[in-house]
Amino acid sequence: MTPATITKPRKEPPFLFEGLTWREFKAVEQLLENPGYRLSFLDGVLEIRQMPGEPHEIVKKRIAALVELYLLVAGFDFTPTGSVTLESESGSVKREADESYKLAPGRVRPDLAIEIIFSSGGINKLESYKRLKIKEVWFWEDGVLAVYHLRGEGNNLSYEKVSSSEEVEGIDLDLLSRCINMLNHVDAIKTFQKALQK
């Protein structure tokens, strides 16, 4: 019998406004500082998304619980940085991950960003993270987990889709995906925990 999985709500596109300078974006950001909305910026394009609802938050917290359990068991000296605002005026970018982690002490920026996708369209998230030099980005969308690792140096950076995490070494992504998609949160955590104890 296949376990029930979490529901997938209808995808809603963001509002996009083009042709803004960084200074104009920062002014708009202060005016729109309002609970219920998330702003992102890339190359003069302002993206405004309504804050996600319960299904998004369930997946977000599930992934955080599973990843943090693994990091503890695997002995990482990590710091969860949640949806910390990451921005670079010189890179003309601002982004907030759904979850993020520094995977060793003394890191300036997160090593891992996680995005839960329940919307369609918008600015290029991988391009945003590339400019912010985030080493690895995970996307969960429609029940599937995709992992991208940053390659190259200097101005020759690009993300490569990979089958295993290079930042969270040893994590079983197939097991993680199955547990993320389980209907019951406690069952998901217990299933993951039991597999880690083997």
C-alpha cells in the first residue's frame, strides 16, 4: 500500500515589476514592508509574492526537521539561518530562501538554501543564488526534490543538477524525499530517524 502524500495546491504566479534601479527597489521595499508578502529582486525586476499558506509551511517545516535531524546525527556543526535576507547591491539581487543553513562555523553566508515551490513563474531563482554564491540549492516542487551544486570560480559560476548532495554529504535523498511526502509529520520523522539508526 502506498502511503498518502501531502496535497499540492494550485500554483499562483507572482506580481512582477520591471525596470527598477537598486535604489528604487530599496525605496519600494520600505514602502511595502508588510506582513503577508515576500519581495525578491534580480536585474531590475521586482517580484512580489503573497506569503505561502499552510501546505507550503508544512513542507518547509518537514524538510527543516528532517535535514536538522540528519545534520545532528552526522555530526555537522551547523547553524540554521531560516529565511534570512540575502542581498547584494553589486549583484543587483535580493532573495530569501524558505530555509537555509551554514554547515560549519565561521561561514559568512549559508552553504545551503532550500526553496519550496508552490507558485509558478517569477525571477530566476538559481541566477539569484549564483550571484549570492550559495554553494548548494535544493528545490522541492510537486513532490520532487532537485539538488543543484555551484561550480566554477570568479565570474564563471554555474549550477549543476546533481544526484547527491555535496554539502550535506551522505544524506539519502530518496529516503528524504519519501519522508517529506508522507502525510503524517510524526511518521515521517520516525521513519527517517529509524533509517538513520541502521
